[in-house]
Amino acid sequence: MSEGWTEINLWGEGLKPKDVEQAIQLSEEKYCSVSLMLEKAAHIHSEYRILKPGELVA
């Protein structure tokens, strides 16, 4: 089985990791038709970063 990765960058104050993880999980497992289609052919790994407003991604 193939593998893929998604990197999610979030900017904001007061973002809680637990809430972000739940939102990503719902997106991948319930709401995103592309994720649902791809899961049949590949395992998709997701990772996220919570950044301060104005912080640049390295």
C-alpha cells in the first residue's frame, strides 16, 4: 500500500491540540471525500503545527 503525508499549519492563539486533532480526524474520516477515496489505495499520515499569528513556516 502506498503512503502519503499532509502537513497542516494553523495560525492563531488559544488553539488547543486536542481540538485540532479532533477536527483533523473528523475531516479525514467523515467530511473529506478525497481522504475517503484515497484511504482505499494509500495510508495518509497527517501532522500539524500550531503557530503564533505572524510566525513564518520554516
